[in-house]
Amino acid sequence: MTDSVIVRAFHGERHDHSGCIQDALAVAERVCAERGVRLTKLRRRVLELVWQSHRPQKAYDLLDLLRDENQRAAPPTVYRALEFLHDEGLIHRIESLNAFIGCGDPTQPHGGQFLICRHCGAIAELSDSQINELMDAKAAELGFQVRRRTVELEGECPDCSGRSGAGT
Ligand SMILES: [Zn+2]
Ligand SMILES: [Zn+2]
Ligand SMILES: [Zn+2]
């Protein structure tokens, strides 16, 4: 397969993140229009907040931010918006952190593999079918059928490993 394996790389601290947010929102609008589902104002805003950085966002933090700007953002409304974004593959749930991260390429459904920096919290995403096939094959040897794959690796991103290598 030749499709790209890196859905989202580590960007480093000094990139222009407003570009990431704009791209993510533009792709979300296109994907929703193609699928005939509605990216309401609230859903769009929640997605924008999930994308506020490359770190995962917890639902209750998003709720706090929305409350600050709109008193009517009741928890069920926000949870439903997150559910919608998750169902459409626009965000992923990071199970080990119970938090959400924006998907780098929501045009096709995929179960990602996530690299989580233990220092700065940045997350990169891979979608490598070889990894999935290998896991499925190993599971099948045990007569196990895989229904959901959660691959979350913890470590150090290039920024942070460079820093600790410099002795700071
Ligand atoms: Zn960015
Ligand atoms: Zn993804
Ligand atoms: Zn880091």
C-alpha cells in the first residue's frame, strides 16, 4: 500500500499553529458536506477547541472553555458534539489519557496509532496498515478476532528528546 502512513507528524513548538487549525476546519467542512452531515456552529467550535494545540484535550476542559463564552453550553450538548466529531473521525480518543485529539486526515476512517510525548504532551499519529495486519495476524494465532485497536506509545518527541540530550 502506498497511502501515507504519517497522518500527523510532530510539529515542534515554533510552527504556525493557526495554519493547522485552519486546515483542520476546512477539511472538516468539506468532509461533512460530502457526507451530508451538519457541522453546526457548536460542533465546529468544539473541533476548533480540540485543535487549540497538538496536545490532547479533556472533555471537561473543553466544557469550561465553552462555558466562558456561552452559558448555554450544557455538558450533554458538548458531549454530543464530541460524539459527533468522533463518529465522523474528525477527532480521536486517546484512551490512556481519556482525552481527545484532532485527526490529521479525517477523509478516510482509520484506527490510528498514537505517539504521545510524556514531557510536552504533543501527539503524532500514524495510520499504518502493516501494524494493524501484524497485530491481527498475531491475534488470529490465538483464535482472537480484533474488533478495536488501541495503540498508544509513550515516549519523547523530537523537541523533548533533543533537549534532554543537551543535558537540560
Ligand atoms: Zn500545529
Ligand atoms: Zn486519524
Ligand atoms: Zn515533547
